[in-house]
Amino acid sequence: MRTTPPLARVLLFLVVPLAGAITLDDTDPASVRAAASTIAHGLMSYYTGNETGGTPGNLPSPYYWWEAGAMFGEMVEYWFYTADTTYNSEVSQAMVSQMGTDGDYMPSNQTKDEGNDDQVFWAFASMSAAEYNFPAPPSGSPSWLAAAQAVFNQQASRWDPTTCGGGLRWQIYSFNSGYDYKNAISNLGFFQLSSRLARYTGNDTYADWASTTWEWFKGSVLYDADTYAIYDGTSDTTNCTSADHTQWTYNYGAAIGGLAYIYNHTGNATYLSDLEGILNTTLTTFFPASMGNKIMAEVTCQPTGNCDTDELSFKAYLSRWLAVTAQLVPALNSTIVPYLQASAIGAAGQCDGGTDGVTCGQEWNSTTWDGTYGVGQQMSALAVIQSLMINLADLKTPYTSSTGGTSKSDPTAGSTTKTDSSGYTLTTVTTADRAGAGILTAVILVGIISGSWWLISSD
């Protein structure tokens, strides 16, 4: 399924494209900033939430709510990588608006249909804002860090050992299709969020949850310890005994990023070993020589041209998390950066479509625009191109509370009653729930030590 933008964008593509294309010198910071600026402008042109009658933080159909969270997280990083403040006010307004009344990214317009993976992508955006010292939200709003902590607390309370030995379900509520599905991105998302909070705050509770989640994932049917392959999901109706073996860039990226953060924080050699193994499989799987030298490809759908709206954005996340891994684990920088460089040059060459001549497509191994366009294509190109600034500008690693991070902590965030837009009560996360989650953590850790269980999920 191809991405279908708003009407104004559709009309834009009904006329003959102009000559254009983005020029990129991957050794010149000014060239990278200029290319990123052009692509960021194209990306933000899809956003209508800041227009009269629009909903701040939402993208128009067909884009799902989670992708908006991913986009604003990337725009936080755009500001950090390029120092361009053009979009800061829009990004901040969007992120604060979608926090909801309790600051936990469960707004009334989304809560009833929200999945754990949806929520965690907004938490990633807030976490990036904390880690990069993005300008603080308005007075009276939760801090960026507190919003991420609220999501963590709620997701920790949803850890479910009643089936498959643990893990998070894809959907939050039992009345939604997919509640019986335990997927990789929900669990790897929680793992990465726990790892980032552990590193930022230094709080062992987050590190313990990162360890619990990662060890459970490694023992599940979603992971092949011999090949380091990561699979998409599994069902608890069969007690997670078999998996959907589909492989996506964003699942690998979530694992790589989480391992980089927790290894940087702990120095645990096991995390580094797992990271190196998964990285090698990632480079082999998603940078196939048959599709260009070191150029990223969404191999499950790109060769057949049938990537859907969500899947067209997945390369953005692998690009972003490879980039931060190159920072957090310097020993891997020289391995990762050549793949980002080649992919960035390829992405720039594919940004030669539309009437503006700089609209981005998906086929980074071709300099002839493939005719696709949308948030996912723009976001992916922006992520991989701006990642070059990490080395070119010698950017600081993400801040922590002890290295200059200023976002205020609220470890108890996220414990209030949830209702949908009609006032229907959905769930309550109480102090007792969190205490129960703590007890579950201890039980799970004992289970890990005894080697008595494993099993998991996906998209």
C-alpha cells in the first residue's frame, strides 16, 4: 500500500516534476545541514496539526498516531544535529498536547485504541528531548523526563507473566484485536526505554527492568541466539511456541539502541556481545550487496514495492539508533558510519521527486525517483542524512542527569485512572499496581536465574 498524503500534497504531484535533487557532500557539515534542512521542510509540510481546526500532534490520514510521535522525536534530534530552531515551537506544542491530562501519552483521543508500541514511540520522543536538553515544556506541563517515566511505570505494570513467561502484549486493552499478540517492538521498545531511563537517571530499578526484559526476549521464540535474528511476533493463544519470522529494520534498531544505552551505562560485556552479534546480522540482512554497496533496504517489502504506510518509515528508526550507537559505543563507530554514509548518499540521490525536485522516495539504491512520497520516506531520508553530523560536528553523546541533563525527574509519574473520550473507564494504575509490578520483577528475576522460562511477541 502506498502512502497517500493530504489533498494539497496529492495535487502537488499531479504535475510534471521539476529538475532538482538534493546535493550532499558527506564530508562537509554545511552540505549535510543544508540537505537535512530541505528534507525537514518537506517532512513538516505533511503536518497539519498546527493549522486552524487541526489537532496539535496528529498527522492526517493515513498516518497512525504512533508515527507522529516518531516524527516529532526525529525533529527533536534534527534540532540537536543541525542547531536549526525553526520547528521547535511546533514540535514542543505537539508533544505536550499529546501527553494527555496525566502526562503519559495516553490522550483521550487515542487511549481506547492505543497499543504499547504506540505509546513507547511518544516516550522515545520525550526521552530524546530530555537527553538532548530540548527546550523545556511550558510551566505546568510534565517535564520531558517525567512523561517518559510515566510511560515506563504504566508499561511495567502491564508486564504479563500469566502467558509466555512474561512480556508485554501488543494491545493495552483486551477488547482490541491483537491483545493476544506479544510482539517484538512493544517489548524491545520497553527494553530501550528502560535502558535509556537507567542511563539518564542512574536508578537501578530501570536497569533491572532492562535486564529482565532483555533476558526474557533472548529466551523467546522471537530471537535466534545462534544467528541473532529478530522475529516480529507471537501469540499467547499457543503460549508463544511459534513466531512470525518476518524481519523489519525497526525491530533490530530498537534492540541495537537499547543495548547501546544499557551497555554504555553498565559496561556489562554480555550486552556488548549481544550488540555486536545483532549489529552484524543487521548489516548483513538490511544492507544486501544486491541492493547497493552498504545501502539500507527494507528487504521484506521494498523489493516487491508493497511496503505499507508504517513500513515506509521503518528505516528512519534503524538509522537513528545506529547513529546513537556509534556515539555511545565508540568501538563500533568505524563499523557503523560507512553504512550510514553510503545510505545517506543514496537517500539524497533518491530525493529528486515532486514539483519541488527534492521530494524523497524509498529506493536509496537508485538516483531516479521511485514515485513514492510521504512522511515515512521523508523521515527515513532525514534520519540517515542528519546522522552524519555525529562525526562531522563531534556532537556530544546524549546527556544524563549527571552530565548536564536538566529535565526534572518524577519516578512516580503515570498513576491515574484512564478514560476514553466518552468518559468510559479503561484502567487504573495505582501505587499498589506498581508495587505488584515490583514483586513481579523479583519473581521474574528468580525465574531468569533458574533458567525456567522463555517466550515472546511482535508487531
